[in-house]
Amino acid sequence: MRFLITGFEPFEGVPINPTQEIAEYFKENPEYGGATLDALVFPVVLNAWDNVRGLLENDYRAMMHFGADPMNDHIRVERVGLNLDDFRIPDNEGLQVEDQPVRTDGEIAYFATLPVKKIVAALTEAEIPAKQSFSAGAYLCNHVMYESLYHVNNRDLDTLSGFVHMPLQKVLDLDKQIDAVKIMLDVIIEHLGGE
């Protein structure tokens, strides 16, 4: 059973991105609960998804994408990826896209295939603040979520895929965030029946 975990580099307003550190942690600790984990840090640029294309032949059972939200005081497990790029700030190359589709041949939106409600319930039970969210925004977090779900849907895969927004470390320290990801992994592994 193979999973993909991704995070992002720092960007405007997020000088230290906890999701980069989460991805790097799992790069150094690539085995968990019987699953093999690949981890990747995306650059904060429009074509970030291109960095993962070479890994997509790995037949992942789950793809968990993480991004930081500096305005949140809890973990947000996203339910919907929208076919919309409408950046409120430029990416790290200075590109600011407005009112463009992520994919001209894609659906208006795709629903996450991760067990969102089970993840939120498990985090809440562990006293880690978490909520489900119905929009990943219209910046690169949503872009990656949409691309991932587009890939899953267009290839008719049974891969679990979704996006999670993490707060900054001043709100929830890195150790607690890594614990939260492990709880999410436990939920996903159980959901998959341990395979």
C-alpha cells in the first residue's frame, strides 16, 4: 500500500510553512502503519502539479495534500476542489491568475475521496481542533486538490485523494501537526481495510 503526501514551500505571509516540514518528516520516515509513504514539497507556482507527474504511475492508494492557512486556528479538511484559479496574491514567480479554469476539460468541481468526516471526528476525539471545509479557496492549494482529483477521476482510479489546510506553527506546533497527520493516516488505513 503506497501513499503520497505533499506540502508547500513558504510563500507570502507564510515564511515558515509547516506543510513543508510535514512532507520532509515523512520523507525521512517513509513507513507508517504498513504503508509506504512518498513525500514531495511543491514550489508555490502555478505549474506545481508538474512536479508530481513522474510519481503518478506508483498506483497510490491515497494522496494527501497539505497547505498552510495563516488565517486559521484549526485544521481544515477540504471537501471540494473547484475548477478555478483566482489568486488573491501572486505565486512565488510573481504570477497572479484571475478567473481561469484549472482544467478547460475538467468538471466544475470534484469532491474529495478521502473519508473527510471520519478524519475530522478522529482529530476532534484526539483534542486536535479540526473542521470540514467546503472550499479550498482559489489559490494553489485548490489548484493542487483539483489536479489530483482530476487525475483520479479521469483515470477512473479508486485512489483516495484530498486536501488539508494546516494552521501555522504558532497556533498548532509542528509535533502536534505531525501527530494529526498520523491520525489521518490511521483513519485512511482503517478505511482501506488495512489492505
